[in-house]
Amino acid sequence: MPIYEYQCSACGKEIEALQKVSDEPLRVCPSCHEPALKKKISAAGFRLKGSGWYETDFKSGTKKNIAGEKSDSAASSGGGCCKGGSCSSH
């Protein structure tokens, strides 16, 4: 379930609420009890980790090769896609 952020336009209080996507938005402020809550637009603050996600999204340096890419030495030694370096993609 996503966490939604709300701000009261009457008192300025900001709250977070864990709600289902199908739930109705909150309307009544828990601080001032006015029906003045407005849902804020915010970015999700999570990162997909572990196996099963696109492996190279958050990798850096040499770790990017874990998705099965061939190393540069294999391509330059004639083992690449063009069998000898005549391919225009190199």
C-alpha cells in the first residue's frame, strides 16, 4: 500500500497516511478537525533491491556486467558481434 501525504489548508499540519489505492482521500484534519486536507503530490521514496529486478539500474562501475554482458576484451579479441572488429557499432 502506498503512503500518501496530506496538508491541511486551514492549520498547515502535514500528515502521512498508509492507504489502499482504492481508498477515498482523507478530508478531515486530525489536528484542527476541519474538512481541509489536500493530498500532496510527492515522489516515491523507495528503491527496488534484490533478485528479480533489472540488475543494472542501480549498479556502478564493474558491477554493471552482472547482467550477462560480454567484457570489452572479448569484443576486441574477435569474439564480439562482428568477428574481427569490422562492425560499425564498435
